[in-house]
Amino acid sequence: MAAAEHLTREQKQTSDMSLDVKKARKETPGTRNVAHFNNAGASLMPLPVTDAVKAYLQLESDIGGYEAAAKSAEQIGAVYQSVARLLNANPAEIALMESATRAWDMAFYALDFKPGERILTASNEYASNFIAFLQARKRYGVDIGIVENDEHGQISLEALREAMDERVKLVALTHVATNDGLVQPAEEVGKIVKEAGALYLLDACQSAGQLCLDVRKIQCDFLSATGRKYLRGPRGTGFLYVKREMIEKLEPPLLDLQAANWVSPDSYEIRGDARRFEAFESSLACRMGLGAAVDYALGWGMEAIQERIAELATALRSELSKIPGITVHDRGERKGGIVTFASDRISPSEIQDKLRSLSINVAVTQARHTRLDMEARRLDGLVRASVHYFNTEDEIARLGLELARIQTAAAL
Ligand SMILES: Cc1ncc(COP(=O)(O)O)c(C=O)c1O
């Protein structure tokens, strides 16, 4: 599918701005210090994000935390609108959370599983999610099904279609895994899940801010994401989308006086919007930063971001493939900005340390983060170099050069 087809009307309106990499780097002070290839870990925040966080903290310092919240009610409300725009959702369908995991958990643990019901997932599912499946199996006697992959390494749509029976309550998919360039066919999966009448939970932690996301097209009931990765927001932020029709059907696993109202000594009433999944206390400064990050991404346009990331990742894979003893491990019919590789002579963490000493940031992805997938591919760990639109071709060449030097030195 052409990238533009993923876009909502509003995203299309804002995507006319071309991606001026020079400007993006000027607005990202961290690019002066490091060649940052750890955008799938936590990206470099742009100035509008740090400015928003600092300004809000200053306001709290100047007039008091509660008073700052009252004064900024409109701007805080605008964060929900921004996240909703990013996803083509309604602001009432958005809950702001402190991480992607907590967002995912609030949806998952709200589901009322019965013994014998099935959860279907794919082999690239993230550790925290899979641990929750195992806990649900222990608690409720649910069955966990792993849908097999097709020849590209992504979830087989045929196998998924065959596995959908009346026992399947939930299909949970990780859109982009922490350890692979592979992008799962989230829309095609949504079509199959909805035809079968099951629920669909999408972990968009690595795709939010990287790929165009439209929850109406994906047809997910829930979507979780973080602020600090491809969205370039502050740490400690995330969000949950819950489809409007699902909100009132779900009682969150945890409630407080913001999520619910204590209306009589014996009773409470839960809010009617997705904020029933939130807690009262949060870092509003970081939330303002998240809002600024989403607006910043939409300002460039998700289509332009998505295209540049894919181009840079292709260039990086090709650069790495030229280095003797380096193997690129990414699979997928469609690949995104996460590039993974291994050396035949030096461990991923040694590569990470050596590159860090040269101010080049990469990450290490361990088998325990995506155990099913890594074990199936007999991998213990990989180096992960994740590109963003503000990375440059020069930085990619430098990473290639330094890695080649590291390889040569290790062979001596
Ligand atoms: C696919 C995926 N899901 C979930 C998470 C967890 O996100 P958080 O640390 O914000 O809870 C990660 C983090 O790397 C991830 O890669």
C-alpha cells in the first residue's frame, strides 16, 4: 500500500511541509554531541519538547502545582486532542499514561477472561506482554496460541484466519518489535480479527511516531504506545487508545478518585471516557512535553517521517552488509527504522561500548525481550541501530566506518 493511503485528512494537511533535516537537527541539540541510533530506545528530544516541559515546571514552581494545572487546563486538554489526531481517534478515546507497558496493561487486565478462552499472538510479542499472557493463563486458565509466521517472518494471515474460532477472545499483536525491522501487517490482521468478532490489542510502542497510524483503518479496540521513542517525547509518558464502544464495557483493573467518583458510602461511578484508565497523579510537565512531541511530529507530517526513516534504514542495512563479518538480521516484507545486526567476532554489548566511546549510540536487544522470536532464530542478542529522520547519511557512513574498524581490530 502506498504510504499516503495510511494518512488521515489532518495528517495529509500537515504533511506538505518537507522534511528539512538541517532544521530538524538545529532544533535537536543532542545531535551536536552524539550520532544517535537509539531512537527505538529513547530518541533525542527536540527543543519544543524540552521547552514545554521546562515551562510547565517553571509554572509549577512559580504558582504551585495544583494552581498550574488549573491555569493550564486548556493546554492539558489539547494533549489529548494531539494524540487523537496522531491516531485518527477521538480525544475521549485517549488515556495518558506513564509508559507503554502500563497503557497496554490497563487494557489487557481489564478483560474478563474465562477458562478455555484463547489469546492469539505472534512470535515477535514483547516480553512484558507475554508475561501478562502467562499470568492470565495461571490465573484464569486461558490458552495462549502463537500464530505461525509466513515466509517473510511476519504473522501468517492465512494461519491467523484458520486459528480464529469462537474461543479466541483476544488477538494481541506487536506492530514493530523491539528486535527487528519487520513491520507487522496490522491492518490486514485487524480485518481478520473483526470478521471473527474478537478483540484486537495493538502494541504500537515502536511504531507511534515512526509510521502513519490510523486506528479506524487498523480496526483495533486498544492501542498502546510510549512517548520517548519515535515520538521524541520525554521519558515517563505513554498513552492508551480505547475504542469508544469498548470504554464503558471495561472496568479498569485499578481505580482511583479520578477514574471513578465515590458517589455514596457504598458505591462509585466510573468515568465515561478513556480517562477511566488513568490515575490522578502524573507528571503534567512530561505530559505537556508529550503533547509538544506529537505536535512536532505532525508538523513535519507522518508521511514524510515514515518515508525518510525507511530510506535511512535501507541505507544503513546496505552499509552494514558491506562490512566483512557483520550480518544484518532484519526480516519482513515491509521494514521500518530498526536495524539489527551481529558480528562474527565481537559481542553486541562490546560493540555498543566501543561505539559509545566514540559518541555513537546504539542499543543491544537481548533474547529475553522477545524470547519466542530470538530462540526460533537461535539468537542470544543483537546490536540495534534505530534511525530517525534527523539522522544523516554522513552519520550512517561514520557508523559503518567505525564498525569496520572495530571488526578489523577484533580480528587481530
Ligand atoms: C514493542 C514494545 N512494547 C512495549 C515496550 C515497553 O514500553 P515502556 O518501556 O514504555 O513500557 C517496548 C519497549 O522497548 C517495546 O519495544
